[in-house]
Amino acid sequence: MTGMMQTSTHLRARAEVDLGALRGNVRALRARVGAGTAVMGVVKSDAYGHGMVPVARAALAAGATWLGTATPHEALALRAAGIRSRVLCWLWTPGDPWREAIEADLDMSVSGMWALRELTAAAREAGRPARIQLKADTGLGRNGCQPADWPELVGAALAAQTAGQVRITGLWSHFACADEPGHPSIAAQLDTFHAMVAYAEKEGVEPEVRHIANSPATLTVPESHFDLVRTGIAMYGISPSPALGTSQDFGLRPVMTLSASVALVKQVPPGHGVSYGHHYLTPRETTLGLVPLGYADGIPRHASGRGPVLVGGVTRRVAGRVAMDQFVVDLGGDTPEPGATAILFGPGDQGEPTAEDWAEAADTIAYEIVTRIGSRVPRVYVNEANDVHVNDANDANEAIGHENV
């Protein structure tokens, strides 16, 4: 969800979102795939925590021609914000707002017969055809139609198209292990996708776009690019996997910098317990700095004792447990003034940690680090180039209903 608005110029914490970096990342990804392949900017989960509407506008300004969301509520929020580009939404449940999506000119993913039945009923009510994309399960085992069920779904979709209820605009799938170089499932899924696309086209489907490539495949599996690539985490300047290479290796720049103002600095004696459970005892007389961010703000509790923070030009570690609203760093005797900046992660220009460093400290992935930053942390947009306004995404946040994936 999007950070709340704070009018004070002195923010307890801020997630600075560099829209210039985001536009540069989109341009780099466009150059990588070439002129024959379109780029979708995936903005689900409030644009991976960066702010859906400002990011969507910046991505489109840089040449993305599609946007992607998980839920229809996210996609409808884009429309409510006045964004008219093509939008694909793919995570549907029974009873979702099919008719509203049809009337908003969204492209809707269909993975099974139940969805096609609900969608065609909504199209009849709306009096206009729905744009649909048939999703194939080529081996991921989540959403998507199994190969054995594909003929039934394709046949029913074509019948609905003949009846004027739908227009089949795409065929697509999703990789399971594209972030693991050389994994045998990559080639196997590509073979299955080719076969399922060939079957659908033989039966009469004429898709506008065929797509399977996510961020890691966009960067490292060129044979998967087809007509469209779906760039999520790469658009935000974060490598999909350390095994594939760093952001710098791919010409990408991290977009978000998370920082806070040090709330308190105090001297304590040796052997002093720090935070709940006293899992950290000061080894000597030292100074402690209080950082006003906690797990309620998305700072992973699993990074207790390990999360890196740059204060006063020196990288410190979280001392003891991360609490709900705050954590402590051992300053080693240094005495920065209250209000000094503590940088949790950013692009690394000032020697600060990166989201990947926090992912390593929390035994997770960088996707989770940026996406989980909570609503108490204001998003502050820089390098807007007139494509967004600071805190524009708050309006979309209300429309989304705080839904994340």
C-alpha cells in the first residue's frame, strides 16, 4: 500500500522513489528486448511498494505499452486515476468484478472454465465483448490451464468469441525457475508453451500477444521474449536473482531508498541489554542509536541482529530484536545528533546497503524487502519529469482497498 501523506518537511522516515531511475530502467529493458517486443510494466502490489499510479505513469512515459496487475481492483484503480493504456490483470476469484473490468476495457486472464463462464455472463450483461488472454500452465503449477484441459478451454473461448462475447487478445504463461540459470524446467516450459500456442493458433486463435518472459527471462532467456515481456522487479532496478547478476550487470538502478531520522542517541555501560529478550548485550561502554522503523513498517523481524544500516558513513547492524515501531543500532561510541539520517537501503551510491543486502540478512528475496514497506512510510517522489505528483498514489490506494499480492 502507499505511504500516508505527511506535510512536515521533517519526516520520521521516507521511502524516496527515483522516477528518473525507473524510466531509465524501462528504457534499458526496452533496448534489451528490441523493437519487435513490447514491454509490460508490472505494477501489482502498489508497484512493489513504490506507488502504483506514479510508477505506472513513469513507466508509460519511458515506453512501456502495457501495465500488469494481479487483482482486478488494482487494474480498476489505474483506470480511476485516468490511465488508459492496455492493462492485463490475472488473479481472479469467483464473484470478482468482471463486468466492471469489461466496461473499463481491461484485458483479463482466463485459466479455467469457471472463469470463462462468469466472464461471458458478465459480457452479456455489459452488452459488449470482453478482452481475454488464455493462460497456460506450462509447469509452474499455480494459475493457468493444464495441457490436458487446454483443448476444452480453447474451444470454449473460440465459441464465445464467435458469439461476440469475448475477443481473445493473448496467450501466455509464467516461468517457475527462470531465476536459476540453466534450470532444465526453463527449456521444458518453453517447449510446452510453443506446443500450447501452436494448438490454439491451429484451432483459430489469432492473439495480439504471446508472452511468457518475466524479469529474469527478460534479462537472460532471449528466446522467451515473443511479442511481450512482463518486467516486474527489474523495472525497479533490482536483480531478480544474485545468481543471474547484479543490477549493475544489467544496467539497472535501484529506484527506492529507505531512510529514517535517528530518534535518540544515548551512552550505555557494558553488558547493557538491548531490545526485547536481551539477545544483544553491549560488549563495552558504547552509544546506541534509535531508528524509528519496525516490523509494522515492513522491516523484517528475521533481520534482527543482522540488518545493515548506514549511519554517519559507517555501516552498523541492528542490535537485538526489531520491534514493531523501532530498532536499535550500536554506534560504537559515535555520537551523531538526533535527526541524523539512517539509510537502510538504496542504490549504494553513498556506501549504503541495498535491498539485496537486507534480503540476505532476512533469508528472503529483495522483492519482499521493497514490497513490504508499510503505509506509515511516506513515498517521496523525485525526478518526476511531470509524469506524476508526490503522493498521487494515495488516491489509488483508497480505490485498491489495500490489496496486495
